[in-house]
Amino acid sequence: MAHSLMPQLPIPDTSHLDHQDSQDEAAARRRRLAEQIGGDAVAVIAATPERNRNNDVDYPYRPNSDFRYLTGFTEPRAIAVLVPGAGTEQGGEYILFCRERDRDAETWIGRRAGTEGATSVYRADSAFPIDEFETRILDLLAGRQTLYMTQGADSAFEPYLTERVNALRTRGKHAAAPDHIVNLNSVLHEMRLRKSPLEQDLMRQAARVSAAGHVAAMQAAAPGVFEYQLEATLHHCFGLHGLHWAYPTIVGAGENGCILHYVENASPLAAGDLVLIDSGAEYRGYAGDITRTFPANGCFSDCQREVYDIVLAANEAAIAACKPGVPANTPHETALGVLVDGLIERGLLAGPREQAIADETYREFFMHGTSHWLGMDVHDVGRYKIDGEWRMLESGMTLTIEPGLYIRPNTEHASADYWGIGVRIEDDVIITDDGCEVMTSDVPKQAERIEALMQQGQAR
């Protein structure tokens, strides 16, 4: 093979993204949460536990996004307690329970912040060893009207905390337990839905590195290269920039591109294949999410180009529809109309458009939504509807635009020339005051630009 699987790429400058800024942001989030839940409440949230992979090997640890959003703390075995109105000018007392420093454990496993670091680095007002949580939580709950806690996120901690509330009730009226238990997500996920300027910068960086990985993969692609080699190219690029993948990478060549969540990535690329790659990098807890589709040999066939151009037109129309004040389903409805029109025009679907949409006959070729929220989770939190009605897009919301068409082998009413063509084009956008910003424009999506980029890579 004459060309390299990993072209040289510039490393984006991240000097303006200071970790101290993240702690300022976390403190501001805690103040906002304290204001929203009120002075007679208490909020408790635990970091998810470590997960075993096999025998004595755990998966690499990542705390749940809600916990990291409020604390910036990334160690396991930690619990945060927010007590509004309790003694500080920052909107309440923030208490962090965590593992204490341990010389032997740190020799084997790695450094810990300890209770000292919890206060000096992570700005807890008070910090205690995690083993003291059980003895202290009853006093922290006592006299509070409402307990805010996660529900359905931690199958071990949540029942335990509910039991502590019940134990408090047995103490009698002078140690009154909270009267109400409320799902913390109802408040916290609405906060997470609108991204601050710092969050937007972090997401731009995730998008830039994600785009660099896709460019590298396009230039590394050629007949005979395996899907897993393109996956490795992407992950190598992410790692060179100090990032990790945000979700398992999809590399589907040929008919594998018609499998929406294909992750085997085990097949070689053939000369006539399209290659669909869905991959994103995570930067300081924030995900990028890009899909591009390109020809393995660097040149679209006529049938591939026909399908590709339909999806590209749907992607561009949906992006143009992204602006504040429109219903959140507007990008999907816009993309769907373009896709259905294209399918009808090429004889792959019977019209008229309104009937095809009403009967959902298009779902043979397009069976998923066009958008999802994006942020700390690749399918990020936040309601799409309020009281049964689509919510309006607002400045600071971030979402994907990802229309696709998938013509599986042996599809009826489709010529065999179209079989095995799977195309998805996905970009990440931020809603702005008067439209949207596309964060993922560094990786090309116009067919001519893709072909030119691949020819540059294959010429090396």
C-alpha cells in the first residue's frame, strides 16, 4: 500500500480552554441549581460506580454526566450534596464526599484528590471521606422539605438513599425527614440543554478533532483497507490530540453501511463500496458526532452519487431550517420532505409526497430521526416536547443534523444497482441568535470535495 494510514494533521490550539474556567462554570451551575430547588431542599447526586469488564479488569472510568456537570470531579466513589441557604454566599453549602488520599492505593492505581483537593481544587465548602457519608447524611437531610436525587440512574445508590430517608422518619418529629422526593433530572437536564459560551468552546474543540479524524480516514481509505484500520486511524487521530472516542465508532463498507449501529468493523473495503463512518471524539466530557459517507475507490458511481446528492440536499435544507423560535422537529420535517421528494423522483418510492409521509412508506429507506440533542452525552438530555407540544429551539441549544438513506440488498422496487448503498451525512450545530453555527464544517461533505481529498491521500 503506497499511502499512509495516518497523514500529518495540525493539532488545534486549546490554550484558551482553561481548566480553572471549568471550575468557575461548575460553581455557577451549583448556584443556579440551588436557586431553582429553593432554600428548604437538599440535592444529592452520586458518581456512577466503576464497572467491571472481566475478572480484575475494569472499564476506563467516566463519571455520569450529571455528576461531572455539577462538580467537575472525575474520580469514582464520590457523592455531592448541595444544601441551599446553608452558610455561604455562593447559594448554599457544597459538600463533597470522596476517597481520601492513600499512599499505597495511589502507588497501584493512581493519584487521588482527597478531601484536601476536593476543597482546594474542586471548591467544595466541606469535604469528608466517602466512608463517612452514611453517618452524616441523616443530619444533612433533617429538616429539609424536599430531597432532589436521581431516579433510575443508579440501581444501588438510589434505593440506599431512599432507605436513609425512611430511617430519618423513625427518629420522630424533631428530625423531620423530607416530605417529598423529586427527580433531580427535571431541573438539571433543563440546565444542561442550553450550552454556555464555555461549553460551546469545548464542543467546537470536540468537533474539530472529530473532523480531523474523518479527514484522516478518508485519505487512508482504499480498496483492500479493512474497516478496523479506518477505525484505528480515527482513534489514533483522537488520541494524538489528547481525546477519546465519545461512542463506539461505526465503519460500514458496502451493505454494512445499511446497518445503523454496525460496530463489528471487520470487513475489507471493495472498489465499488461506499464507506459510512459515524465517529466522534470527546473533549473534557463533551462529545462530537460526525457521519460522512464516501467511495472506497475515491470516485462515486452514478447511482451512489444520485442517492448521496439527495441526502446532502436534505442535510443542507435541515441546517438552513435551524434557528431560534422554530419547533424542535422542524429540521426533521424539512429533511424528510427533501428525502421523500428525491426517492419519488428516482422511482424508489410512490408519490405524492404527502401520501408517502402519511403512510410512512419512506421508512423502508429512512427509519430514524434527523436530530438529537448533543452535549456531555452524545444523545444528550433535555425534553423535546413540553405538554405534548414540540418545544422551540433556543440560542445555545446544540443538536445533530443527520438524514440518511439506506437501500438494503434485495429491496423491492429498487434496481439492483442501488442495493447496498447506505448514506448518512451528519453535522453538529449550535443554535445562535439568528440561525445556527455548523461546528463540523472542517470535514468536507460535497461529493467533489470528498473525491479531491481522497485523491490527495491516495497520491501519497
